[in-house]
Amino acid sequence: MIRFVARFLGLWLIAGALVALVVDGAKTVAASALTTTSIDETWTYAGPEGRAAAEKWIKAEVEPTVGTWLWDPALSTVLAVPTFAVLGVAGGLLGWAGRKRRLPLAYA
């Protein structure tokens, strides 16, 4: 059951990556220059209050225990990566984790 859920979510994330890649491709053609949409831009467009709340929570609750490096250098770098790349990698990893395992061949 867990493998099915992992493959299902992986498939949806890969589909989202494809949609993000098509959108970035259309923007690139329209602008005649390479244009990508970062996860930060996508998250801000989808719900700016959610991003602000997450940043506030991480800075108030998580950083005092692990250090001040979490939001500014670490998560800001991850949020600058293009959306299609993050979704594609996450979907690929979930698909890989949910794959069916091969049985080893018996030696004769």
C-alpha cells in the first residue's frame, strides 16, 4: 500500500514538473530569453500568507534549537531552484522508492 502511495504521489509530482516546464517554456519563448519560475515565486503566487507564516514559524520555533542558518542560507537557496526541477526530483525519488523490487535470480 505504501509503494502505491509513493508511486501515485511521484506520478503527480512529475506531472506538476511537466506543467511547470511547459509554463517556463512558454514564458521563455514569449520573452525571447531563458525564464524560469522558482519555488519561492510559485509559493508566493499560490499563497503569500502561507509562505510568510512558514518563514515566521521557522524563525521563531525551529531556528532557536538548530541555529540561525536554517532559513536564510539553507531554505532560501532551495527556494531559488526552478519549480520543475524540484518537483521532478521529488517525483523521481518517490517513484524510485515505490518501485517493485526484483527478486534475485537463483543460481543453478
